[in-house]
Amino acid sequence: MAVFKPENVEDFYEIGEVLGSGHFAQVRKVHERATGTYWAGKFLKIRKNTCSRLGLDRTRLEEEVDILHTIQHPNIVTLKDVFESRAEVVLVLELVTGGELFDFIAEKENLLESEAIEFMEQILKGLGFMHSKNIAHFDLKPENIMLSDRVAPHPNIKLIDFGLAHRFQQGDEYRSSSGTPQYIAPEVITSEPLSTAADMWSIGVITFILLSGLSPFQGDTDDETLRNIIIMNYEFAAQYFSMTSSMAKDFIQKLLVKDPNERMTAEECLLHPWIKPITRTQVAKRNRSSINMKSFKKFNARRKWKMSYNMVWMCNRLVRLNLLCKGRSEADPLERQCESDVEDGESKPASLLRRRLSSSS
Ligand code: ATP
């Protein structure tokens, strides 16, 4: 069981600049006073009472911490320490300085499949390790695939954000409707029992995007995206996949499979000829094929734009909630908290579908 230290994090770490933000967390660079080492502090608000939808459940956080303790692997972010105050938990994590993999790739002029595969292999190794411990990530998407150091000749992948991750116990039937529409597996949408295979679907989607700059199931609305996933409405459009090897398409086809039991596992992926070629012809094919950089850059620019739009939307929302709370400062504190959960009446950007029914089993 992970220890949540009751001490004040600021007694041990100097809090620095913001590195990123999520729905419930703000991540800041922190400086360890005793050693001078830099880390990433993930500051998470804890839900104060059951009627509030703001903040995270403490048990959910315990699961995130417990999982991070279990999965120590070179391609997974490391957890150093956990602090807890009345309203907040701070995870002290390894500082990942290389930014997102997709941003790193989008800056390149061109990229061979063989170079893209080096990254895919690391992602699969990290994931395979988690899966061997019966842990699923359940939120694989470009934002959660980072690089430890972008100037290294072979940058190292780090998987982050285990906020939706789940450890399967024997006989456990786990259902969840959380995730990001573009990347979720059909069984998430249809509320069937989940397994680590749901991550493998997301790997199929991520590989598809990486090679073509197209998101296979993306519709004009979230509903349309979810429908496309259910009916498996995707194709390798010739104008986007003209530079792609047949092995890469085969790799994707073996992941975008409706039946989770029929999908390739991470271990099987690592043995697929696209990742681990056996013949010289296979090696040559990977070196002749490249990713559709023009389309990929466009995809990434749109993705970044959507992320900043969502961030502005959330900030505005928080300002409004804050004003609402101030205006009602005489009200009962419990009532005030419940009233601040007025989110559902408004339309949300796509990514806010995440964690709406967080980790419901
Ligand atoms: P989400 O709402 O997407 O689930 P979250 O609230 O769980 O997000 P994270 O995704 O873990 O939070 O972190 C938010 C952002 O902070 C990341 O997208 C990334 O930019 C940055 N970040 C997270 N962990 C680290 C780290 N260890 N080192 C550097 N930056 C990090």
C-alpha cells in the first residue's frame, strides 16, 4: 500500500513553473531542496464529498499511485513520492523533458517507417510490461506519450498519466466508459467487460494516425466518432497511405479488430514483422516506406489547437465557478460544493467526455 506523506510538499520541494495541465491536475516543475534535483509535481484536487464532481476520488488516486509503484520500467514515468494535504495530493514524478512524441515528429521534414517503428517498439515494451502485471492504461493517446529527452540520438519514450489505469484482479469484471472518443475501443462504448486488449485498439489508432495523419474513426461530432468505431468504419484511403508499407497496414488491421480476444497483444506486436522484420525484404520495405509528413503535421497542428481551446474553455469555466462560489459565500459549504457541479447543462468539448463516468465498474 502506497504511503501518502502528511507533510507539506513545500518543505521538501520548491515549486516552479507549470509544465502542463489536465482535467484534474496541474503539473509543475519542482526542485528538491535536499539534492537539487528537478522533478515533476502533479497536483491533484481531492473530492471533498460524494456529491461533488469536482476533484478526484481518493480511492481512485490510491489506485493510480499503487499502479505507478508496480510498473517500474524504462518506458514508463517513475513515481518518487506522494504528499497529501487536506484538499490536495501531490505526486512527485520523474521529470520528462522531451515533450510529446507527436510534437517531436511533427518538427521533422520526413520520417521513415523504420524510424517511427523505434518509437512504437518502446511504447509496446512499456505497455507489454504493464499488461504482464495485469494493468491496463485505458487512456493511451498522443498527449500521454512523451520523450524523456529530445536531443538524445535515440530519444526514450515515457508513458504518462495513469489516472484511468486499472489493475485486474482474478475474476474481476471491469467496465468503464471513460476515455477519449477518437482512441477508445468498441467494448468501452458498448459497456462490455474490459481487458488490456482495449489498450491495443488505441495502439492501432495511434499507429494509423502516425503513418497517415488521419484519425481513422473521427467524425464531425463525438456521437459520429463513436458510431464509426462501433461499425468499424475505417479505410486506408489511398491518397493518405501511398507511402505506407503493406506490413504497416497489416499491423494496424490486426489491432483494429472488434473482438478484443482476436486483437494482437503487445507481446505479439513486438514479434510482428513490421516491428521485428525477419527477412531482408521486410527490412528493405520498412526503409523504403515513410510517414505522410504533410498530413501528419496538419493533424498535429489541429490537435494542439483543440487542446488549447479546451484549456481556455476549462479556465473560463473555473473562473465562472469561482464567481458563483464567491457570490454564495454565506451558504452551507456542502451545499456550495454540490452547486458548483453544474457542468452537465453545457455542451463540452470532445475531450471533456473523459472521466465523466470515471472508472465506473
Ligand atoms: P488528463 O486530463 O489528460 O488525464 P491529468 O490531469 O491526468 O490529464 P497528466 O496527463 O498526467 O494530467 O498531466 C498533464 C500534463 O502535464 C501532460 O499532458 C504533460 O504535458 C505534463 N506532464 C505530466 N507528467 C509530466 C512529467 N512527469 N514530466 C513533465 N511533464 C509532465
